[in-house]
Amino acid sequence: MKKFILAATMLVFAVIVPWAQAQTFHVLHEFNGALSGNGLPDGANPTGKLILDGAGNLYGSTFAGGAGKGVLFKIDPQNRETVFFTFQGLNGESPATPLLLDRAGNLYGIADGGPAAGLIFKISQVGQEKHLFDFLGGLQTRRPGVPTGGILKDNFGNTFGTTFFGGNGACQFNGCGSIYKLDFIGRFHVLHNFNGNDGSRPFGPLVQDAAGNLYGVTQQGGNLSCQGFPSQSFPEHGCGAVFKLSKNGVLTILHAFSGGAGGAIPQPGLLLDASGNLYGSTLQGGTSDFGILFKIAANGAYRVLHRFGGPEGSHPNGGLVSDSAGNLYGTAQFNGGKTLGNVFKLTPAGQLKVLHAFTGGNDGATPLAGVILDGAGNIYGTTVKNFLIQQVQGGSVFKITP
């Protein structure tokens, strides 16, 4: 059975606000449509979080570009890029979520397209693709379809994830979404169908504790009194929720967002520490509807760690990571009036520092995927755009050194 490289997490926090600018910022690669190391066209618009192997190679995906509809790429320690797979529709398209890497070097993830409503793929580093599962979807059906946010693999080879559609809830557009398991011999199981009141539109990736419980977010539903959603015609209306699905299949809402100061629209990529505390962000709510960072303690207590506002940025996204000292790192889509985004750090004392504010030049603009850390404290991430190329194409891979 293959073991999978998964992120470890550990942290503890408080709250408050100061602002400070950057360490050392490096552009490792600009996506520009040129040919990559093996002669394939470069990708554009990386939106999924990077992964790092033990040899220092970075792997990621782009939503567009290549010879078709997105690519998988590798950047080696000398900053040389290789495109080793291009998506063209029937083999998948527009991968926009984190990848997983096994010890043999195979990459796993989800993509749109395929025969119908998305797929789970396995791709070797020589570009051999295998579809592990094709979602059928279909109009006016309740079958799970359109996988979202990435996948989780356990040490037994089981795959867990979420779909945007499917289930038996009263939501518009073919159900409120589902949680699924693809077991190690390829059998597909629906673990939970959302109904709106318990959340709708789940968005992975999920995280799992040592007992086998799964945790994740829904971006709608969960609270019909949510500020900013005056219409309650459908149970999916709401500000989203954080949920727990027990190993026995029982779903519990750990927190339903109500908008306003408490946050709204939780972002995918929860962080789970060794004590059972969850950390995350919301796209909206807080001060001036700029988003928040939050903690749900192992005992269920919910606390806002930080409300964004002013020049420090707004609308955090892409998930969170932490270092061994308990600092929390992430990205924000916008940076004050510049609207180009930033990378931030929240210290255990609750101080928020901007490590880099993007200018739209060679450094790119609009980070959407969050960041990762290596053992030396270096930070890696991507931007979706680069204004020196085109406003809607390009982007970059970057590194911030301590």
C-alpha cells in the first residue's frame, strides 16, 4: 500500500493587528506560454496549492494554458520548469486544487471534464494518466458530480473528497452536495448527502484525525439567518459551516456562520493540530466584510483570531499552514486599495504581518492557493495573474525566504 505525503499541522493563538512588509521575495517561474523543459507549452493561472518532495522539487497545476486546458508542472531546485502532462477535455480539464504525491512519484488530484462531471486522476511523472473514478453527474439527478477542492488519502489507500452537486437535499441544481469515499479497490461510497440545513456546497480538501473522523467546510447553508442572504427560498442560502463526519457516518455542524463580525463563507483547507483544534478563514464577514481567521477548539468553542481591514489585506483564501513556533501563514486576495493580494503571517501573540504585497509586476498578482513551508522556514506559493503578460493569463511561482 502506498504512503502519501500529507501536511503536518501544529499551532496555538491569540488576536490583534500590526502591519509590516516583506522578507526576501524570489520569483521562481513566470508562466508565459513559452515551451517548458520538455518542449510542451507552458501553463497559465495556477490556482492549486503547491507540494514539495524530499528532493526539493515543487509540483503544481494550472487552470489554463498548455496544449489544452491546464497542465501539471514540476520546478526543480535549480528553478527549471518541466510540464509533464496537459489536459485536453476528455482526459480532464482545469485542475484547480491541491495535488497529492506518493513515494513512487505519482500525482493524484481532481479535474473538471472527462466523460461527464469530473474525475479523480493518477498521473506518473512520465505523463501516464489513469482515471481512478469518473463522476457521471447528469441533469436532474442526485448522483454526486463536480468534485471540489482536492482529495485526501489515508494510509490504507482510501480516497476521500466532496462534490458540489448530488445528494437528496432541496437545493437548486441537482442537490446540495456530497462527501464520498473511493476505497483502495476502487469502490465508490457516498458517506453523506447534504440537505441545506446541515450545509450545502461542500468544498474540500477534507482533513482527518487519528480516530478517522473527517472535517471540512460548506460554503453555503447551515444558517438561514445569515446576514447578506435575505432570500430563504432554498435551504442552501446561508453563510456556510464547518462540519465533522464521524467514522460511523454521523455529521455534526461544529460551527454555522451567521455573517457580520463572526465571518461568512469559510474557505477550503482547514488546519487541524495535534490537540484537535481547527483553524481556518472566511472570505467575507468581519470588519467591512473583509474576512476573518478563526479557531474552533477541540471542545467546540469558536473564536475569531483576526478580522482583516485596511492596508493589511482582505478576503483570505487558499487554506492555512503553520510552523513549529505556532505562526500561521496564508494569502489574501486583495491588499488594501491595491487589490493585488498578499502573503501574511499571524504570530502566536496575534500580530498580523504582511510578508509580501504583490504589485502586478514580475512578482505576479492575486494569490489564490495559499502557501506551503519547508523545513527551513521558506514559504512557497503561486499567483494567478501577471500584469506584464496579460491581466487574465500568466501568473508565477514564488519563494519567500526568512
